[in-house]
Amino acid sequence: MQSSHILIIGAGATGLIAAHILSKAGKKVTVLEARNRCGGRIHTLNYELFFKNAELGAEFVHGDLPVTLNLLREAGISYHSASGEMWHYKDGKFGQEGEFKDWDKVVSKLGELKADISIKDFLDKEFPGDEHKELRAAVIRFVSGYDTADPARASSFALREEWQNEDEGAQHRVEGGYGVMVKYLEDECKHAGAEIYLNSIVREIQWQPGKVKVVIDDGTKFEASQVLIALPLGVLQADKSETGAITFAPEIEEQNNAVRSMGFGSIIKVLLEFDEPFWEDKETEKLAGTSLKNMGFILSEEAIPTWWTQTPQHTPVLTGWLGGLPAFEKRDASPEEILQLSLQSISNIFKRSVDKLKAKLVAYDVANWTADPFTRGSYAYDTIEAATSRKLLNEPIDNTIFFSGEYLYEGPAMGTVEAALTSGIGVAEKMLN
Ligand SMILES: Cc1cc2nc3c(=O)[nH]c(=O)nc-3n(C[C@H](O)[C@H](O)[C@H](O)COP(=O)(O)OP(=O)(O)OC[C@H]3O[C@@H](n4cnc5c(N)ncnc54)[C@H](O)[C@@H]3O)c2cc1C
């Protein structure tokens, strides 16, 4: 039996920053991580020949987010603008204006809503019938694509808040990838004396006020006075028989119900590296009627609907994004099947045959986070009950069991690395008090 003051389960952004603060404050901290690496939903590739610093998980800093940017500054890590033009493709046409013109109507009607309902119910009620079919589909596509949420569960109030306060500000990418930030945190934790055990899948937490015993898959037990559960919501929601799922003894029924009432989206992210950025060439320019050299994003209605480049860098990498229920429905698809869907989608947009695209393909990677047992989805979205549940989970149980993670963040940058870091800092401060 190994003993410490604090056990942290999960070495993602939230667990690592909490470990960093607590170990620096003199606590004996042990981190237990299921995977053979730290970072969780941050996973930067660092192959030599292709996908240099490509991100399988988090990629952007969505605005001038204070906690993330402060941490990068503290670590001496630079970041660069991720600016690029926003394009969309529909019925053979490329366009640059907003995805659809009725957006203001939706936001304005949302402003009149008095009681919270799901966004699907809201659309069915306020924009019914055939005349609004396209509008409903466009909103649903956005909720699926950006929030990766189930529209039948996503809160209209939360989406209203998000859309009314949309940060049109700068987007950034971390120089060398988010993985550099993870490595900094990992090194800092170790320097401050924290121990990080990889390949340690936690199965059970036995507890009583002031004492916890944590059992991992090989039967090893760890003991401490407090435990921080820094796991993804998807893992906490998993059926107890599933890999990665955790049981509490005694059970914490109220917290389990809160966890189940919250929303966790679905995502499949695809990386394709070609021999050249063909979307910048003359053939594409002729097809689109204008140059797509500075294309950042292209949104479509294809099977893999959203694609982006690495602008302002002109690399031959395209990143595909399938979110929400369509990603959930494809969670058991093989990487080859997702690759085929990806190439077909690009073929439909850029009018190059799948065979030609295959011949140009240098490497591909499919990150199916929804099928991954140690994530089981993308990131949190607000359901109608989420605010109450978050409040409960942000309160420790008998000063012994604490929770942190992106899903427990209260601010505007929901579902982000910023959210995970902020939650981790908040809980570490609570534990020190
Ligand atoms: C595809 C994708 C793209 C994204 N893009 C962005 C983006 O561009 N910008 C942005 O800011 N955010 C983005 N996000 C969200 C961001 O990655 C997350 O919000 C953040 O990294 C979550 O950190 P966390 O520490 O809360 O959870 P995690 O990073 O998931 O960490 C939890 C850790 O717990 C471990 N674990 C799980 N089960 C067990 C177990 N039984 N025992 C021990 N350990 C276990 C996991 O392996 C993991 O390391 C993206 C997420 C995904 C999936």
C-alpha cells in the first residue's frame, strides 16, 4: 500500500495543474493515469516525417483566454494566430458569407424564452413546418458540429448565453502544440515531488471521511486523506462494467445522479496529410471561382462536414471534424471506414476523384474519442439540469472526495482546455484551504 496526502485520478490538463499547485504547496501528491501518457484529450503528435505537431485532440486557444495564456507565458511557450477565411460549400457553390442568414432571428427568439427547454423543442415550437426546415437543420448542424451536443438534450438558455456572447476575437495555436504545455506541467509536477503513475487504470475508490483507498486494475492499492477525481464526464457516466469506469464504496448516489444529468458530446477528428495543399492550386481556384489559399475552415453538408487547414501556415494537412449525434452513430466504425467517408466528402467538395485523393494521401489518423474508453466522448455541454449538477459536484464530499474537469467550469469558455485548467486551479485552492 502506497500512501500520500492527495491522490489525483487522471493526468489531463485539470489533474496536472492541480498536482502542480498542490505539490508546490508541499503536499505529497500521487497521480494515477490510465493511459501510457499524460495529457488526456490533449494529444500532440510529434512524428518526424509527417503530422509534425498535429493535434489529435485540443488544437485552438479559443480567444484571449487568461488562464491558458498566463500558463503559456509562465512556461515560456509561444503561440501564434490561427486566422484564416471561413468558407462554406453547398450545392456545388463556395461562399464566404455567414452560414445562414436567419441566425439573428433565432437569437432574438431565444431572447424571449422564459423557461428553459431543449434547443430541439425550441426550434420545433418557434420555427415549425416546412418553411423553416432549412433553418432548423442549420441550427442543429451547428449544435452538433460546434458544441458536439445532442439537440434533444442541449439547453436553450446555455446556447443563448453562448451565442449572445460569442467571442469573435483572435484564435491561437500553441507553438509546437498543446503537448508542450502538458510536458511543462508534467515536469513541474515531478520537480515539486509529485509522483505520476502511468498505465494505472483506477477501478474502485473505497472511502470514509478523511481517508481513501484507491484500487487500480492490477490490484495495487493507494491510500491518502483526500482524492481528486480528474476524469472526463464520459468516464464517470459509463456503465460500471465498462473499461475505465469507477465504483465508489460506499456509493455516492447524489453525485452519480448529477453526473448522469449532464451532457457529454461526441466527436471523431480526422487528420489527412497530402503531398501538397491542393486546395491552394489553380484547379481549385478555377472550381471555386476564386483563390482558397487563405481558407481556414470549410463547412459543408457532407458526411464529414467540417474541414480546416493550418492557415496562416500553408501545410498539406486537412483536419476533418464530425461532431454530435452523427459522431455517436459512427463510434463503432473502423478507421478505414472513416477514412473512406472523409475522402468521399473532400472529393464531393473539391471535385477530385477518391482514387486521385488516395494517390496524394501521405498519412492519415482517425481520433475516435467517442470510442476511446478513457474519454468516451468529446466535451461537456449544458443540459437543462447542468447548472444545478455542477454546483453539487463542485462541493467536496466530507472534505475527502473532490471533482474537477472541464465539465465543472462556470465561465464562458465551456468544454475547453481553459475550462479544465480553471477548474483544476479552483479545486487545488479549495484543497489547500
Ligand atoms: C477532438 C477534440 C478537440 C478539442 N479541441 C479543443 C480545442 O481546440 N481547444 C480547446 O480549448 N479544447 C478543445 N477540446 C477540449 C479539451 O481537450 C478538453 O476540455 C480538456 O483537455 C479536458 O481536460 P480534462 O483534464 O478535464 O480531461 P482529460 O484531458 O480527458 O483528462 C482526464 C484523464 O483521465 C484519464 N482516465 C480516464 N479514465 C481513467 C481511469 N479509470 N483511471 C485513471 N485515469 C483515467 C484519461 O486517460 C485522461 O488522461 C477538444 C477535445 C477533443 C476531444
